[in-house]
Amino acid sequence: MKAHDGMYIAGAWRPAATGDTIPVVNPADEQVIAHVPAGGAQDVDAAVRAARTAFPAWAATPPAERAATIGAVRDGLAARKDEIAGTVTAELGAPPAFSQAVHAAVPILVAGSYAELAATYSFEERVGNSTVYAEPVGVVGAITPWNYPLHQIVAKVAPALAAGCTVVLKPAENTPLTAQLFAEIVHDAGLPAGMFNLVTGLGPVAGQALAEHEDVDLVSFTGSTAVGKQIGAVAGAAVKRVALELGGKSANVILPSADLAKAVNVGVANVMANSGQTCSAWTRMLVDAARYDEAVELAGAAAAKYGDRIGPVVSERQRARVRGYIERGIEEGARLVAGGPDAPRDRGYYVRPTVFADVTPDMTVAQEEIFGPVVSLLRYEDEDEDEAEAIANGTVYGLAGAVWAGDEAEAAAFARRLHTGQVDINGGSFNPLAPFGGYKQSGVGRELGAHGLAEYLQTKSLQF
Ligand code: NAP
Ligand code: MG
């Protein structure tokens, strides 16, 4: 695939400080498809300077003009949708239909929502004898993962630009080509030089240099809880703003009055999508004892249907990690209903769609984020909603979840008891304006919609 051999800094593709490169691998066939430059502290520094230089003019640009610029980025994303989908398929391994419907389509929605919000958001309000202004935080360091490579970039860059901030992006080493494509789109949309800058590279090198850079005002990170904790500590020590979107182990609570077949089938599909590499995936399915065996049978049958339909996981390392968790589940006494740790194909980083039954809340597969196509079925005593609540809330995470019941009001009442940032009621559909983010160790802050925009603003009040 076509790749740039430089960094996008101050409006142009520039040579990297060193000649080091990172190979990009297609996880479906294990072939190296491109190389991108491995940026270091010098490249990060150049990018942060460019963002700082561009900041005052962009911060002073009227919101309506900022909105028009974001609208041009949205149009660029729409115009190059097929190319985006193809690139995500090549470097992440997502099946083409999923790349089109989700990886390429959702960022268009999100960029569009920020074009609108930039124009309509109240950046100024009167409170008693004060005028309160919402001003941009400054230079944003954005560090993103590979699992929804373009969505996670746009969910940071669009609100940052809407707020009047400028950005340096360090994307995941596994999916840099999607990030380069985004930089091309930004360039073609006519953004002033330095407003958006891209440094590809390794997390502990380029990512860390960005998080530690003293002229970055806000670090917005999406990824593992382990790295998020380090970034939070670095930002705390420097008294800089931080937003963290971390892992999850979300519960899919099926109440006794729910349509069981629908809840189980949608629940399994939710986990298998993107080969299980979704931070908000409902990886723990909770079913009451009376219908537990039926649910296990339904889940096993649903997973079997995914056999040839899911893509590989992103890398050899990720495959080893997921298989390790499946082996651990078997060792700890969970019952394998579908799938397993063995390789389904000779080539490509594939993992079998896997269902575990008889999972108890203390097992590793009920506690840790696996980030693969693995769903664990847990049982609660009939009608004992307190037990279901305790199991659902019984992990360090709190990112998302689902509740199913005979009527929406019953499901919604139960959802209010969950310690989690987002809950889908009876299969409620994706809303690009709904705030997304975690309770507990799933993170700090929110993305998407007006709440996502507010992350990039700071407040000033003038008294009269
Ligand atoms: P990760 O290491 O947390 O990666 C996320 C981003 O942070 C990447 O751009 C990464 O660069 C960068 N990074 C890594 N170490 C860094 C450091 N010391 N300082 C600054 N930035 C750093 O996640 P991963 O290794 O890709 O995946 C590991 C596990 O994290 C997965 O198995 C999954 O459980 C979880 N995960 C969660 C999410 C989520 O959305 N919540 C997304 C991805 C992964 P590199 O790409 O070079 O490592
Ligand atoms: Mg990593």
C-alpha cells in the first residue's frame, strides 16, 4: 500500500529525524504491506511547535468558520470512504463490509456532528454579573489505538478543532496508514498549517515524548488501562489536562422478562464485531438460572455461525494474548461451548469465536479485558436482581453495558443501578451525540457530542 515516508508537520510531509521505520502488517495474511517512519522526540517537538504556532490564530477564528473547516474534513472523509475502508481492512483485518459500515461511516457522522456543534455551541454565557467564556485549552496531544483507528482519531481531532485547539496525533503503530490518509484529507480540506500534525511511531518512544512534552496542554489518550495510568501520572505531575478512554469488561444483563433469543443473539454479535476488539464490548453475559441452559445453547449456536465471518485480530501479539486468556479460562474451570485456543487457519492472526459457560465472577475471563472474540456467560439466581447488579458492577471497569427486559422502563430502571458510562436498553442503537466514556478504571472524561467538545475547553469568567 501507498505510505508516506515522512511526518505531516506544519502543513507538509517532512522527513523524519531518523531513518527508523515500522513495518505495517496485514493481519489476514501476515504480509508486510508498507513501512512508515518511526518518529522520536525530535519529530514530536517539531510537531508541538507547529501546533503552538498555529494555536492563537485558530483560537481566535469565529466558531462558524471553524465549523466550515470541520465540514470540509467531513466531506473529505465522505469522498474517500472506499479508500478508507480498504486501508482499515488492509492494516486492521476488518472484513470489507464492516470497514465500510462502521470504520469508514462512523467518522463521517462524528465529523459532521462537530461541524454542527462548532456552529451552535454556547462559548459564552451570562451568570449573574459575570460573563463566562469557554476558551480552547491549547495544544492537544492525541494518542490513539488501532481497534477503531479512524473513529478514535476523529473523536479527538474534530472536537479539539471545534473548540479552537490545535493537535499533534500519535496513532497506533499497527494502523498508521489510516492516520496518514486522515492527514491527507485534513490537508486537502485546506486547514491552516500546524493545526493538525501527525507523528507516527512507537508508544514508549513517540507516544511518551508527546505525553511528556511540556508545551502540550491536554493529553487525550485511548488505549489500555496500563498505559492510561502512566499517562495520567505524567499529566498529573505536570498539572496538565488529561482525558483517558480505557478498557472495559461490560455486562450484558438479560433480565427474566427479556426476549432471550434476541438478547443472546445481539449480545454475541456485539462481542464478535471487530473480532472482539471493542473497548465497549458486552463480554460478560448475565442470565437468570431458569433460562441459563437455553441461553448457553443459543450463544453456542450464534458463535458457530461467525466461524468464517469474523476477521483476524490485529497482530501476532494480540492473538497470543487472546489465546492465552482462552487457555486460562479452561484451566480455571469455565466450560468451552464454542471455539477454543487452537488456530482456525494456517495463515493470518485468526481466533475462533469462543463462548464460555459456567463462568463465575472471580474467574480471569470474567474480570480482565481479553480484546478478542470471547464471550463469558454468568448465572444469577432467578429473579435476584441484586445479585445481577453485584456481578455486573463487580469489576474494576465501567465503560458500557446492556440491559434487556420485557419493557424499556424495567430495563432502564436496572440500567440506573450500573456503575458504567453507557448502557444500551433492549438493543438501543448507536448515537454519535451521546457522551461516551468510563466510570472507575475505564477512564476519565467523555468523548462525542457536546460533552466531548467540553473536554477541550477551559473556563474564564469576567465580573462586571
Ligand atoms: P496501548 O499500548 O495502550 O496502545 C494505545 C496507544 O498508546 C498506542 O498509540 C500506543 O502506541 C500508545 N502507547 C503505548 N505505550 C505508550 C507509552 N508508554 N506512552 C505513550 N503512549 C503509549 O494498547 P495496545 O498495546 O495497542 O493493546 C493492549 C491492550 O489494550 C489490548 O489487548 C486491549 O485490552 C487494550 N486496548 C484497549 C483499547 C480501548 O479502546 N480501550 C484500545 C486498544 C487496546 P503503540 O501502538 O506503538 O503501542
Ligand atoms: Mg502497545
